[in-house]
Amino acid sequence: MTLPLWTPSPERIERANLSRFMRFVHKEAPDAQVQGYVDLYEYSLKDPERFWTLVWDFCGIRASGDREPALVEGERMPGARWFPNVRINFAQNLLRYRDERTALAFRGEAGHERELSYAELHDQVSCLAQALKALGVGKGDRVAGFMPNIPEAVVAMLATTSLGAIWSSCSPDFGINGVVDRFGQIAPKVLFTAASYAYGGKRFDCLAKCREVADRIPTIRTRIVVPLAGGDGTLPGAVEWNSFLESGGDGLSTFDRFPFNDPLYILYSSGTTGVPKCIVHGAGGTLLQHLKEHQLHADVRPGDRVFYFTTCGWMMWNWLVTALASEATLVLYDGSPLHPDARVLFDLADRAGVTLFGTSAKYIDAVRKSGLRPRETHDLRSVRTITSTGSPLALESFDFVYADIKTDVHLASISGGTDIASCFVGGNPNAPVWSGEIQAAGLGMSVEIFDDAGRPLADEAGELVCTASFPSMPVGFWNDPDGSKYRAAYFERFPGVWHHGDWARRTEHGGFIIFGRSDATLKPGGVRIGTAEIYRQVEQLPEVLESLAVGQQWNNDERIVLFVRLAPGAVLDDAMRKRIAERIRTNASPRHVPARIIAVADIPRTKSGKIVELAVRNVIHGRAVTNREALANPEALDAFRDLAELRQ
């Protein structure tokens, strides 16, 4: 009999925010008859207006105006609008506290440490907002950040959004064309940058890139530079951060409120198959959804210390910063997660007292393969929750967390995306964790699995969809006045239903397994196979550090090609190929066995660490990869071109 990896204790369930919320629902809406998560989830779909209003009250959102109606044209997707008569200031909700508790705790790779209290954060945001206002920045204007994950990035975002302006950011490891492809579409007035950043034991200059970016985007009128310890150089015509901050005087005395659905952020699709899509997210929906996920799904409580390993170019940064609205301290880290070794983030967790430790599936796998056993080398007493996203978390990684990181921890594999700036499926702190499974659909998210004809599936793999509107749906795409690009991206496949593009299956425990992107699924003989099913088998072998599978058109069919990045000293000989094939055949199926297995020096990935099957598929078929700037290591693609093994 299979047992769960972890089951929360009765005491933990009793203290959980989710339990408090269910008691709150029972008091405020006794007709809901909520006895557990399944009841609460069904109620959230049956009466979404009442459910989201209860989340609002429970989380203490500050706003003005009439919350009725909560939803207009709720049957339409796209077209539904949430809380149309409400006015809100996103930044004000994150700055609701003004005391000496720590708001931001920063740790840099090179050893630099800084902290800001809630009072200091409020004052800096207020002064910076006044300085931006003096430049003419206001409602609807765009402000861009080409920034490392440092406190100034949070301050600049909050100052921008406090004015009703729109924040958009990229991490400084983006190439010039990658930045221009993004910011050039949205025409920002102001560009924030840092003088440099550190990664992997090296320091990289940002100013030369920033100079060219600003020269190529004529709408940028002001450049503001954050000097960092260890960096040098100047940017002609730019304003230094401290000087600009001081120009704000005593700061803004009050924050205006704006319509609930006014734009807050512009985030970007990965851009690996073309110019990135500019996805516009609304202020109120983002706040409401993040509060729900933080407090109910991740059990973030006042005084917690929330960490996510992320850059400012990944939506998890936007998700992280909203934790300020839950009275948490943000633990910010900038640098490599593996320099000087795999201990660095666990050192941070102990030193900073992290309670929520957020990272990627690839990082957990890298720690596992490094040989580190954090349970033996670190205390990790403060860590209650570990969240993982970015790609499917392998069975072995689930087992590794509980065997070698911490036994009593809520491991929440979560999945959503930049498209919604949040999650469709994620954690349930009151439920067991089963190996390889995401625990539940998110509250208020009407998640289904469809077959190709749009019919719901009970226990088969299919397309992950959402059949009802939710507050964090994008406002739309930038420069898409008739909404045609937005509709084509999500609603063309199944009219009136959000098609997310993940290949997934429900589990017997009410959870989900995600097998990868549905547009990257393999179809040998017409049978659809998720790439994650192959990766789970191959990457258990100690000789294989990482793998990537694509379908190659061959003899009027498709054959599977598997690329592997090997550990130092390992050799892909016939014996190794046979071991790989046999493992896949035995633990998956004969259909999963690759026709070709090829060793490569590196696997191409996006800036957020996701491997890019589609780009590799284009390369092996001789098609152009239109946006190499979107990749963290674009040079890796060259190894996949004109391979002799693929011509036979």
C-alpha cells in the first residue's frame, strides 16, 4: 500500500490559515456547509462572487467603492470583469504597515547584506513616488526595471504602481536585443538599472547594456542608476539612485486609488518562438489572487520570512513581493544558487530564518545530484513550506526533499504561469503530500482536463483548461486594441474556455500530474506522450544530469529523439544507451523509448530555467529560432544543428 510522503499533524491543521478561513466562511456564509477542502473548492466554483468577497475580507484588502456587483458578464471568457466599481491602490496594500519590523532582508552572492524596516520601505517608496511624479509619471505610464533582485527593485515597483503607473522588469542577464524586444513594445518613460550584478563568482557590468537599450527606445527620458558595492562606472545623463530619492523631498502624503482592473504589471511570454507577448495584469485581481495563494495555499502568516529564488524577469518575483501584504518579510537573494556550492541557499534559509523556501524543480534536482544532504548539514528548523515550480517536479525530487532536506515540511509543487501571474494548481497545507503529485486545484479556479474534442476527462491525460473566469486573468495584451491576439492565445482552441497549454492528468487523490507543455508533447504513432514522463526515468540515472526530448519528423511519422547532458567522466556508449532505453521501457512504456539518444554539452533553457523543447525541435528541422535573446544560454542551440545521427 502506497503511503503519503507527509501528512500534516492535527495541531498544524488547526493553526493553518486555511482552517481559519474555513471557520470564517462557516461564520459568514453558513449555507456554504464547508467541512473540508473539497467542500470549500466546490463552494468557490458554485458561488465565486461570494467566495472572492470572503477572501477579500479575510485578507483585509484596503479599497473603496461598492463591491457589488462582484462580477459582470461572468459567463464570458474573455470579457468577464471583477469588482468594476471598486478603486484600489496596489502599493498601499503592500505598505499598510509602517513600523520597525523587517520588510526586506537582502543577501547578495558576494556577501553583501541589507535590511529595510516597514517604516523605511514606506518612506523610500513615498519619496521615490514623489520624484517620479515630478517627472510627469502618472496613471497608465510605463516604468521599466533592468534590475537584479535587490531592495531597490521592490521600492521602484511600489513607487511606480502607487501612482497608477505600470511596472515592467527584466533581469540584467538579458541581452540587449532581449530587453529591447520587451521594453521597446511598451514605450517606458523611465528606466531603472543597477550599475552591475554578481553571478557565479563574477561581476557583470550593466551600464553599457543600459546605454544601448535607452538609445534604442526613444521614449525613455530618464535613467536612474543604483550603485552597488563592488561595481563602478557611470552612465552619462543618468541620475544616481540616492540623488533621485532625495529629490522626492518628504514624499507623497497619500496614495490615490484607481479602478480595480487598471493595469499593474506588464509581463512577457518566454519569446522562444517569436517576439515576446506583452501580458497586462490588473492591480486588484493580482493582489486578490496572490493573497489567496499566499495565505490559504502556502500558509503565509504575519512575521513569516518568505524566500523565492527568482530574478526580476520571472513572474515569481511579482508573486513574491505581494507577500508584504500578508505582513511577511521578503528574503531577497541575488546571485547563483550553486556558487560557491549547493549549500548557499540552505545557508541563507538558516541565517535568515526562512519559513517559506521557494525554488524551481531544476534546482531541487541539481541539489540531489550534487550529493548534498541538507538534512545532515543544516538546521532548517524555521522552514515550514517548500514550494517548487518552473517545470514538473520529478518523483525522485519529491522523495529527496523528505529523505534528505526535511521530513516535516509541506512540499507544495505549484503550477500556473506568467499568463495569469499565479497558479491553477498548487498546495493544500491541510492535506497529505503524495509523491509526484500537485495536491489540488486552486480555490476559485475551475480547472478541468479536456480531450482534443473539448470533453472533460476523469483520469486520462489531456489539456489543462479553466472553464470559468477568475480575478487574475490578464487585462489583455499590450498593443492589441481589438483583443484578437489575446483571444487567439488562450480561447481559440476551446471557445469560451481558457486553454493553458499544459498536458496534465488528475490523480486518484484529487491532485494533478503535469507532463509538460502540450505543444511539446511527443506523438510517435499518433500517441501523445508527455516529455516529463521520459525525464523522470532518464534523470534517475546518476550519469545523466539533464535531458531533453523532442519529436523528429521521420518517414511520415514522428520519432522520439532524446538528448542527454552527462555528468563529468560519463560516456554515452552503447551500454549506456541500452540502460537508458531499458529503464524507459520498463518504467514508462515501449512507446516512450527514444529512437535516437544523443549526448550534448548543454541543454538550452530560458532565463527562468525552463528547458526549451520547441526551440530545439525547430533547430533539428532546420527552422529558424526567432528569438535567441530569450535564452539564458543561446549558444547551446548550436550543438543541435546538422547532427549526423538525425540523418539516419
